[in-house]
Amino acid sequence: MNSRRDFLQKLGLSALALQLAPLSGWAAGADNVEPHYDGPLLRVAILGLGGYGTMVAEAMQKCTKAKLVGVVSGTPSKVKAWQSKYGIPEKNCYNYENFDNIKNNPDIDAVYVITPNGLHHDFVIRTAAAGKHAICEKPMAVNAQEGQAMVDACKKANVKLLVGYRMHFEPKTLEVIRMRQSGEFGKIRFFQGQCGFTIGDPTQWRLNKKLAGGGSMMDIGIYAINGARYMTGEDPVWVTAQETKTDTVKFKEGVDETIQFQFGFPSGAVASCLSTYNMNNLDRFFLDGEKGFAEMQPSTGYGPIRGRTHLGELNQPITTHQTVQMDEMADIIFKNKQPVVPVNGEEAVKDLKLIDAIYLAVKTGKKVEVSL
Ligand code: NDP
């Protein structure tokens, strides 16, 4: 079963990677690491050693404030390989059955949950119960109710809950946000977010409603949802949405293939977005204001992110997103640093409320009012 899972993982990641990650670009980069850091080190165990977990582990090798020290996995062969590759001691290795014993391990500060979406909720609740900080991949949960329960559990356990919103630390993205905040685009009128790729193997978990929670919206559409909020600086007050399905065998009931959706914001600005598992070359943000614009393509892939504004090319440094994210998360956890755009559980619940509203709008055909 494990070898089948490995095989599926490879297929799943390769589809995503093809769309999102020219590897040369991902590997390149000046990651703003602090060479002489002597503050506390965030000691992290990765839970779920799949495609993205592997990428995070590699990127963490360059961190100065965070370190991979443990693993939680259902696949013993991967645990062995990671132990020898990253020097992980036996006492920091867990499986999904004995994972709760991590509460007795003083050498691990945080657990980074990188499993299929449908499993995030339970693993984060167990992480909180063990008294460890939780870092969780997007989408944080499969609906807002589950997401809120995770926020509540972490609050009760007095641990932080952070979500892998790596774009919130990406330099070109941050520059566009800075320009918008300082009024350089004038009043924002419109955002367009197009996110998608053609998904491969029909048997992978991303096309399984129970494990994925939905379809493209959960996996890639969430970038347009989250991007609409950080690019405009507003939270939507209404949602409309329309679904198109061309392949009902691959995209079963509850697994969306393509959804177009629109947001309305309190200022009167609007957004028009597309989420799909059936089109390539879609990784584009466009922000339009009275005085200028920003256009990013690729806008959310692993990099390099490219973009321009009405003033010219964006030329901020290319970073390894996950390296910067984990160093920043160390500061958020230990120093209570407030990032420009939050990466906490409450931020993720807002996106989940919008996903719930999009699915409701698709089902009813009606405009759905939202209050975040
Ligand atoms: P993979 O399928 O490659 O890996 C998931 C891992 O979860 C598996 O390798 C396995 O690890 C573990 N797992 C536990 N239970 C199951 C199960 N029932 N079925 C399958 N795997 C299981 O997925 P990805 O790494 O691509 O995605 C994982 C998460 O990361 C998702 O939530 C996804 O949305 C997110 N992601 C985020 C990205 C970003 O840029 N922020 C990019 C890509 C993914 P083990 O064998 O160790 O038990």
C-alpha cells in the first residue's frame, strides 16, 4: 500500500510541479537568511513525508531560525531515509499511532502537518493536545466549521496555529501590497485571479472528496481567494460562483473541476476569479486601481514570481519561499512578530468561509452574503 501511495504522490506532485515550479527557479535565490542568528531555534517535526513535505524539508536546510528535527509518518522506509538524510534521531520519529507521545518530547517545538487536506483537522487537534505549536498546510481544513474548531483547540492549549501561506513572505507580492497600502494604485477597483493546472492520475487523493474536501478550489483556487484579499486589502461581502464540469468520471460528485467566482468588497471593488484542474498556464493575478495596476505571472508558483506595475518591472529578490516562511514562523512563534499579512488560523478560517460560500453559490445559483 505504501509503495502505491508513493507512486501516487509522485504523480500528484509532478502535475502540480509542472505547473508551478520550474525547479531551477525554485532552487535559485537569496533568502534573506540572517547569517549570525543566535536566538531560539524553532525545532520542527514534519508530519506527512510526501511531495510537499519533501520540498519543505529541503528548503529548511537553509533556514537559520528553524530546523527539521523530527518526523511523523505512516511509511517506515521514508522515516529511515529522512533519518539518514537529515540526521534525525530515533527518539524524534513517530508514526500516526504513537504520535500523541510527542507531548513527552522536550526537543520538538512544532509539528508541521503536510497531509491530504481532509486529515489536517485531526492532526492539528492532536498536535494542540500534545502542547506543540501547529503549522498546517493550506487549505487548513475542508470547511470553516472544522477550521474554527482547530483555532479554538490551539487557543485552549495555548499554542500557535500557523498556515503555510508562503506567498505572504514573497518579496514581489509584499512590494505590491506596500504600493497598494501607500496609495500608489489609487482606489482599488478590480482584482483578477486565475489559478489552475491540468491534474493527472485520476486515483490520487486530490480527486477524492473525503481526503481533499472538494476539488480544484481546495487545492489551487484558494490561492485566488487568499490573493483577492491580500491584493485588495479587503474582505469580500458577497460571493457569486458558477461551476463547469466536462469530465464527470474524473471529477466525481463534490470534486470540482472548474469554478469561476466573483467577490464584491465593501469599497465597491470587485474580483473575478477562476479555479481549475483542467487548464494549464493559469497562475496570474491582476490588480487594477484608479492610478495604476499590478500584474503578476506567475503569481503563486514556487518561483520565480514575475510581475510589473504601471511603474515598471518588479525586481525584488527571488527567494525559496519555504525557507523564508519557516524562518519568519520562528519569529512569529517566539517573538510574536506580526507579518504584513497574517498566517494564523483566523486568516485561514476566512478563506474557508469563502470556500463554503463559493460552494453554496454554485449549488443555489444565488448571490451569497458573507461576513468575515
Ligand atoms: P502527497 O500525497 O505528496 O503527500 C501527502 C503525505 O501525507 C503522504 O506522503 C503521506 O506521508 C501522508 N498521508 C497520511 N495519510 C495519507 C493518506 N490517507 N493518503 C495519502 N497520504 C497520506 O501530497 P502533497 O505533499 O502534495 O500535499 C500535502 C498537503 O500540502 C496538502 O494539504 C496540499 O494542499 C499542501 N500543499 C501545499 C503546497 C504549497 O505550496 N503551500 C504545495 C503542495 C501541497 P507518509 O507516507 O509519511 O505517511
